[in-house]
Amino acid sequence: MRPSNFTGASQTAKPTNRSAIRCDDSTDAQDAPASDHGCDDDSLEARNLRYWTRRSESYSAQNANELRSWRAGVWTRELEGEIGAGLPASARVLDVGCGPGLFSVLLARRGYRVWGIDATPAMLRQAESNTRGIEPAVTLVQMNAQRLDFADDSFDVVVTRNLTWNLPHPAKAYREWCRVLKPGGVLVNFDANWYGYLYESPEHAARVREAVGSRGIDGSVLWTDVTTMEQIAQEVPLSGIERPQWDIAILDDLGMSVRVDVTVGQRVWTDDERAHFAATPLFKVVARKPLR
């Protein structure tokens, strides 16, 4: 799913220390009843679905603004810089958590065959409108990012943005994304430690709020219901885990060759966004599946 940050959020920090790397996301934990592993998946996923259904139009408007601005070119260069080398123009790309279709649009414009998946039907309706008329056509499917209905080795590229942090079982999602990649294929994931401030001290959160406020940035800049997002963030596992260290460890365990760029926000964000998200810089995880 897609983030906001904490300007204007509640002043209470969750009194739990952040873990250095690991997150309990084993297969046993995933398959156990919700009461056995402390995460009521049905309730969490239902609230996520309701939230992103309400956000679908405003989030689509944000994406449209990006597509009309200088940022479309920057995002395209970021993606092409990771996936363009050695790929045919007709390569198969999976856009996981595609939302209103920003990456799907940019990649289809470059000639790739794109499949966009999202769990929220309202987001897919926005993506259908936004990708209409683009050739080659984008295939849009409602699907859970943690349980992909694709065969092994189906895609040359998997891309995703601002999704992993919001998943109940992110390690399972990574396994699925790697599973559907062809040997030699590449996974590109843009994300951040969204809502990690809930695990910091109140003094730290106050300092960042003060820095943002000094720039006159309105906390509603991303049209976000911060209270709802904070409640969800306190239930998903990655909010309290240091990243991208966690991502590197998971992907290394999956046998992927991993590289991380923690400066990507300096290129793709506006000045206001860089200030607004000062405590949660955007990172890019690039993982390549080994050739057999």
C-alpha cells in the first residue's frame, strides 16, 4: 500500500524498541490461526481495503500529478536504470500493488508488457482509467501480493512501491515475488521505514515535527487519514524493524543478489516531500535472481 508520514499525527509513540533485522514471518506463523501469532489478518486486511478504497480517487490524482510533472521522467530513469539492460522491449513486468497505475503507465509507455495487481478493486478501477489507450495494453488483476496466482518463472521484472511495509507477511511476499521471477530476472522495490517514528521516543518525533512545521508544510499534503494509518502501522510487522537491513537479509536467504540505494528520495521527491519525510528516507532494493 501507500504511505503518508507523521506530520500532524498523534503525539504518543508506541513504547516498543525497534528490532535490528528480523521479523517473525515463518510459514508456521503465517498458516496458524490469527490468535496464535498476534495478527488478526482478516480484520487488518479488511481495514486496509476500506482505507485504500476511500483513498483511491485522491491517490489517483496524486499519481496523475506525478505523470504530468518532471517526476515522470525521473521515475522512468530510476526504473530503466535497473531493468533496461539486456531486456527485450517486450519483456514481461509485474507491478505489485500497482494502485492507480503509476509504474504500469510508465513501463507500458516504454513498450514492456505489464501486469498490474492490487488487492483493492477501487484502485484497479482507477488504474484501468489511467492506463486506457496505452499500448501495449496493461493487464490488471485483483490479487493478494502475498499469494500470487502466477506460475514460477513468469516475469522478467517485478516492481513495487510503498507496499512491503504495509503487508502482514512481508517475507512471504518476497518469496512469492522471487518465485515468479525468471532466472536472471530483477526485483525493484521502493519503500521506507514508514511510521517507524511510532517506535522512537516522543522527543525524537517532536523534533522532526518541529523541523517540518518550520517549513510551513501542511500535514494533510498527502490527503491521508493519519490516525487510521497509525493504527494499521502498529499491527503490521515491519513498522518496528530496521530497514532495508531486514530486506537484505530476507532476500539473501532467498539466494538473491541484493543491492540497496538509500539516496533515491533525493532524486524522486520534491523539496517539501524531502522535509516532510525527513525521518523516513526512501530506499530502493534491487535483487537479481541467479541464473540456473
